[in-house]
Amino acid sequence: MPTSTIPDDLREDVETLWNFHRIDDPLRPVDVAIGLGSHDPSVAVYAAQLYTKGLFPLVAFTGANAPTTVERFPRGEAVHYREIAIDAGVPDSAILVEPKATNTAENFEFTRELLQEHGTPVATALILSRPYQQRRAYATAKKLWPEVDFLCSAIQQPLTDYVESIGDHKRVIDMLVGDTQRLTVYADAGYAIPQEIPADVTGAYDRLITAGYDSRLIPTA
């Protein structure tokens, strides 16, 4: 049964990956926010909080479904994010929905096309994602959309509170491990700009795999 408690013997390694993947740029006004779909509804809640502060006039939610999201968001991640944001005070006129993307590259490719169709010029954009998706999202966005000045942010919660909000420590750790692997795999494949991975992050990653947190790894052979 899933629990929201990180085992004590893993906490330091989990914290290392968590801190590495968070970017949390200082916030300033941008042309648009891009909310990346996932199992995590906090992306839409946080987007609404920042919209009400006047940081952007428009938010584009992007995402179809994945095996990890179809039960929670059966009509699609971006569709449900839109509803969450409206309930939190964002007017429908300030929201665009991109409902087809099934991976991070498509999130940015399809959102760029949508914004072009909408006639919205984009020089600056704020990527809103799961807290631990920030680094991979940024690396992908800069590869596919290099002319845009991207900032990254996510709901401001410490690791313990975030895991409790998700209610499944294994899912969070598995995703942290998977995103760490993808930084290298996707950069090698030309899908993302390279990121320097410090030795302490590599060590934590290896130990968490050894401990069995490997369900989100992708085959590389």
C-alpha cells in the first residue's frame, strides 16, 4: 500500500535529487505560462496563484494522458487543469488547452504551434511543472524552442509536504530517479540541452536504483 513517508535511510538521497531538479527561478512578468500536464494538480493551482499576481496574461495547459494519470484525469491532463484553474479564479479567456501531448517534447512543440495559431508572440515564458520536473523541462524547452527566455517554477512546498500531498512516496522517488536518467538519455539523443550532473546526484541516483526505485527508468540497451 502506498505511504506518504520517505524511509529514513533514503531521505538524504531523495533530498539530493529533489534539490537538484528544482530550479525555482526568481519570478517576473512573462508573456505566457506553460503548465505541463501530469498526475499532479498542484501545477494548475499554482498557475492560478501566479495569474492572480499579474505575472502573465495567459496560461497554456498541455497534456493528454499517461498510464499514471488516466484514472485521476480521465478527460486529459490539460482539460482537467483548465477546470482546476477556473475554479481557482482564472478566467476561461486567459486559458488555452493543448490536449494532445504525450511527452515533454510534445508539450513544447504543440504548445508553440497553439500559441502561433492564437497569434500570441512569445519572447518570455514561465514553465510550471511538478517540482522535480523543472530541470528536465527546461533542458527540453531550450533545445526545442531556443529563442524563448524560459523561467521555471513550481509550487513552493518542502519535500515532506509534497510527498504527503501526493500520498505515495514510491511514486515520487521513482519519478525523481526517472527524471535524473532522462536528463542524460534525452540530451544524448538530441532532445534536450545537456545538464551537468554533480557526483553527489549520481551517487544518490545509483543508490536509489539499488534500493528498488526503478519503475520509471527507460530501457537504454
